[in-house]
Amino acid sequence: MATSDPVYLRVVEDIRRQITDGTLPPGAPIPSRAQLTRKYQVGETAARHALRVLAGEGLIIGRVGSGHYVRQRPDLTPLHRWRFLDHPAPFAADLQSQGRRVTWDWHSEPVEAGPVVAKRLRLPESTMLTRTRYVYRGDGKPLQLATSYEPREFAPHSDDERRSVVARLYAHGIKITEIVESVHTRVPRPAESDALDLAAGVHVLHVERTHWAGDRPVETSDIVVPGDRFRVMYSMPV
């Protein structure tokens, strides 16, 4: 990161080391800008920039009127991707099996496929689909965002019809033969940071999931979870 005062790196590296080795444990206060300038013999600009970088890395968090503190590192909750596939909300069922109270909201609307989703579903870009957005919460706190796309004739229109994708499509005479997922980490979009209440510097895990019936993709979803709260688990039978 370019700066006219590169000595800030010395401050960043030393505080980062103290956080990593436990010298500064979670919740510990970080020296103020004035204290940093005296301790490291740097200017006000370098001290301010060092704090900004550490916050951007997700190592510290600022509290208005109180200063900066080492960010708490919660234990990562395992997400088992191949369990509860017959449940209308596998994510919720997985966490509920671990003793969590999970609720979710959803909203469906018709949309054009567009270039990205059309490619994933092998459809013309102008094809009308049903897009359903989900927000999952655990004990009232946002945990996962999911957006599903599927042909309009297969989409559920009420809570009574909201079964698992596998069961719902089977009722239409379509047998799901494979579910393909790819996972990557990325910087969250501003709307995702707000919806998931993410701290600065936290990345998200993005799961792209597609249900296949033979050689036909019949549903595709984008699933987003906070990278500092979950780890994705896969079971591969041999």
C-alpha cells in the first residue's frame, strides 16, 4: 500500500506479530496514536496509517470514544455440505443439529437470467427465471446469504411448496443426479458486509452450487457466509 511515510510498516509488523504470538490476546487494547508515536518514534500520519491497515486486515477493531482492541477470534463452526440434502434449508438443519437456533427469511421474484446465470444454466440470457434470496440468522444474528435461480415452472410459490430442491424437482418428474459446488474466498460487497454485519478486513466464503439432472443444470445458487465464522466440510465416500 503506497504511502508517503513507509515507516508505518514497522508499527504494523510489530503489532501484527504480537497479536499472532498471543502477546496481545483478543480484547487487549492497542496503544493510541499518541502512544504509538512515542513508542516507535514515528509521526502521527504513520501511526494513524498503521492502525488503519491493522483494522483493514481484521486484526483490530475500533470502538468510538474508546480506541482500538485486538479482535476476538471466534471458533469456526463446521458447515457440512452433504448433510440434510432432503431438507428445504440444509444450512439451517445442519446448524440446528449442532444446537443452534436458526431462522430464515426469503423473497422470490421473476428476473432475466443475464449472462452469468444463463451460462451456468445453459439458457438464453433473456430466459425468465425465479430468483429467491434467503437470509439465515442464528439467535437473531445474520449467518448466511443465499440466492437461488431456477426455471419458473419449478420454483415454489408458497411455504407449503418449499421443499428441498431434490424433492421438489422429483415431483416434476426430474431426478437430480449430481450437485456440484465450487468454493472461493473473496472481499465482500458493501451490501453483503452490511447484511452479515462483517468487521473490516473479513472475507467471505462464496459457494457456487448447481443441481444437475443428467447433463442438464436445473438450479444454481450463490451462497455467502462469513469467512471468520465458518469452515466448509465435505465428505467424500470411497
